[in-house]
Amino acid sequence: MKLVKHLLDAKGRHIISIAPDASVFEAIKLMADKAIGSLVVLDNDNNLAGIVTERDYARKVIIKGRSSKDTRVSEIMTSGVMTASSDDTVDACMAVMTEHKIRHLPVIEDDRVIAMVSIGDLVEAIIADQQEAIEQLEHYISS
């Protein structure tokens, strides 16, 4: 069974973050520039303060007629974020995401955010594992 650390070995262990006092406009611009759907929100001590997503922007700024330049990330971010560790299984992360209806999990190691995994990352890892199992079975059958 694949662990998050194996997924991160292939994906990389980097994060793109923003401060809680940044404007929502800055957050959305950063997400657009990096072609990502969420940002980790880190406080001044680099501790996890929350997560902000495109969905937060759509539901808490656009629909409510708020200004993205005048609204702070801290006003729309989700705090009390579900997290994963690098020793968690991909399946366990998928279960957490499904149960809580979320699409992104910050990965914590030694009380620090080291990466972010998305539902897409997990699906890709599961498909790769299934393909490997199929190939092994085909090899076994043909031997």
C-alpha cells in the first residue's frame, strides 16, 4: 500500500503558502499563477493557520458581493484544517477527504507543513497502484 511519503517522493515536498493578512486578490492571483486550487495559510511563525481555496473565494467573496482586494484571507480561509502525515496511506487520506468532502490535505511533519496533497494526487497514485497490480497479474498468468 502506497504511503503519502512515496507520493511526495514523486511529486515533491514543497508548499505554496500565503499569510492570513494577505488580500484574497493576492491569494487568487497566486493560485492562478501556479495553476493550483488552494493555498496553505501560514502565520508569522510558519504554523498552519488554515487553508484557502478557489471554492472559498467563489462562495465567500464573489457570491456575497465582497471585494477580493479589500477582503483578507483570514476572513474566508478554513481553519481547523484536516491534515495528513507522510506515514499515512493514500487510502487513509482518500477516506478522510471523502468523509469530510474536502479536496486538499496539508502534510505535516515535525509540526511543520511540508507539502499539500490533492484528491487528484491520490487518484493518480491509486490508478498507478492498480496498473502495477494488473501488470503483475498478467505476468503471473503468462508465466
